[in-house]
Amino acid sequence: MQHITTYSTISGNAASKDGTVLFEEQSLSPQEFLLSLYKYLQVDYPKYYKMDNLCKLGFLATEILLQNRNVAEEYGKAGAGVVLSNANASLDADIAYFETVKNIPSPAQFVYTLPNIVIGEISIRHGLKGENAFFVSEDFDAAWLEFYVNDLFKRKTIDCCIAGWVDFLGGSYKAVLYLVENRSTERSLPWKTEHINKIYELANGKVNG
Amino acid sequence: MEKLMADLKRQIIEQLNLKDLKPEDIGDDQPLFVEGLGLDSIDALELIVLLQQEYKIKLASAEEGQSVFRSVRTMAQYITEHQPKTV
């Protein structure tokens, strides 16, 4: 039986872990907020500055999720998977890249015009080489996420999974990540649709209104 | 040279879309790639375009880029030595 052993959320200019707000700054734009959060977390990772907004959001949500954890060491590099989803794919980066096409197309922006690049950035940062997938759907689909991640565990392709929702478009964004493991703890919750949805709803603010 | 390095920092931020960085965040001798600013081969393409667009300089070979793009100072030195003279 898989369990959610920890979770992180970033939305409405607040970042939380396991339901506790770690950092909040309401007066900033989404981009400014993410930069402030990066500094607050004291992450020294110069590549962060190159990333598009979607990657920055997913990167920071994972930094919070995996604080004091090294899943690549605990489960082996191939033992930890990443399964993410969102509504707007890489549209935020696509629009930024399209702006450059009018002059000279930017290779540095082009490389972010796929939503699964955020999985790549997370994997590079944390040394993960396990199974991964990115799904695009209009709304958060907890039942599908439960099924897909469970299937990976059943097939024994992974022993641990970072799963959830990472969406950024213009001024709207939301990240909800779950660490799913094959063990329970005092505070863990079963990897079931109702718990996945409950945690998702905890994140204040909504992408897509 | 100081003004050229300041211009380069601003242009690198703009060309590479490093919106969260300020020119003063980039050191004159800070490595631009890997452990320094974290740039990679895709960004090298952007820097080649920058040299062509802003300074009308074409690198003679890809290998040359490794030494030219080591830091802002090495870029500025290369530009100073190779920029076409205007009449």
C-alpha cells in the first residue's frame, strides 16, 4: 500500500509543506515571489536563473518536498519516479519563445517549450533516473494520478514517486507535489483519490479560476 | 574595458533571458559555464549570436568559444581584439 509521506504546495504567493506555511509574500508578482522563495530556501543552483516559470515552480516545490531527504540515495537513482500533470502544458514558455521568433529565435527559450522539461530539471537536480511521465488535462485528475502511480509501483518499476500538479501561465500558477512511498509513517496518508484531492484543495488560489 | 564588461553583463542577461539576475550578480571573472553561471551548450549558441548581433564578430571555430566564453572578462578581451574598426 502506497502512502503520501509528505507534500508541498505553492500557490497564491504562499509556499507550504505538510499544510504549514513556510513562506508568504502577497505584495509580489508571481515571478518575483518565486525568486524570493528561491532566496528564502537558500538554494545555490545557478541554473535556476535560466529556467522558465514552469520549471522554476516545479523546482522550488520539489526543493520543499525533499527537504532533508535524498531519495536517489534511499531508493537508488532508478528507484524514484516523477509523474506530473497540469492544464496549460508549456504554454507560458511557448508564448515567450514565440515573441523571440519575430526577431531571432532563442535556443535558450526553445528548450523549455515542452512541459516535461520540468521533470528533467527536477531529475538533474536530485539525481533521479526513474520512470517519469507528464500528463496534460483541463482539471486536476486525482483518480488518474492514483491509478498511474499505483501501476508503476505494482510493476515494481519504482519504489518512490514525486507526483502532482505543476501549472504556470501568466499570472496564474499552482504546484501541489506528493512524495509517494511504499511505507507509512505516523503522519502519512494513503495514496487514495480522496486524500490526493483533499491536499490539492488545501492549496489556496486556483489556476483557471 | 569596464564599460564593455558592464554592457556584456546586461546583454547576457537579456539574450539568455536571465530575468532574475542583475548585472552586478555576475562577476567579471566568474565562470559562465557549469559551476559558475550554470550555462550550457545551448547558451553558447546564444552567446555566438550575441557576438554577431552586437559586435559583428564571428568566431573562427567552435573550439575557440571555450576560451572566449570563459568569463565576461575573456569575452570583453576577445571583442576588444577582434571588433571591426568603424570609419
